[in-house]
Amino acid sequence: MKAVMERRRFRRAELDVPVSIRSWGQEETGEAITGQVKNVSLAGVYCHVPAPSPLKPGQQVICSISVPPEQARWFPFSRVQGKGWVVRMDSVQTGRRAGEAPPDEPLLGVAVAFMPDVTALGTIEWT
């Protein structure tokens, strides 16, 4: 069996917090898209946004994520903001369990890679 090598440079944390995504550069619209973070690191974020979405792969964006204190133990920063680009988009398949209501709206999974100058504020000491 071949061993899998981890290529990620930064620790990834699974969080369920809001993210605001706004386009910038040539395609700047000024209107923010609000989604829900699924995981985040200083290299990027994967989130769910409502479908359809004006975002597209390769588009330059600015992401802003605030981590509430009750989830801070999973990620060492209280706020992350940075420019990046959309590297992947895929439809989110939501499963249904017995007794669960269907989702209110279809979702898209969006992966954003941050540029190296991402800002991480409010460093919290790991315990």
C-alpha cells in the first residue's frame, strides 16, 4: 500500500461560521455573497454558498471570516481576511435522514486559495 503524503502547509480546521465573499479586480461587483465555512486554514477556505452563484473558477475574491470565541479552540485566530481566487466549485449533495426537512435552497461548494498576504487577527493561544 502506498503512503499518502500530506501537501498542506497549514493546519486546517473544520468550522461552521459565516464567510463573506466579494469579487475584486476586473470583475468587482461590490456585492458580497454570504456562505458558511466548512473548513479553513491560512492557505484557503472551503465553504457552501447558495446556488446559483455569480462566482466562477479563477475569479479573484476577498474573503472575510469571523470566528466566535466558542469555536476559537479549533482555529487560532478570531478573524481571517484576505484576497484569493476561486480554485474549485462543485454542487453540494445533501443527504436526508428520516424526519429531516429538505434543504431550503441548493448549495455550491466553493474552494478559495488565499494569497500569501492573508491577514489573521486576534491570535489566540492554543490550549
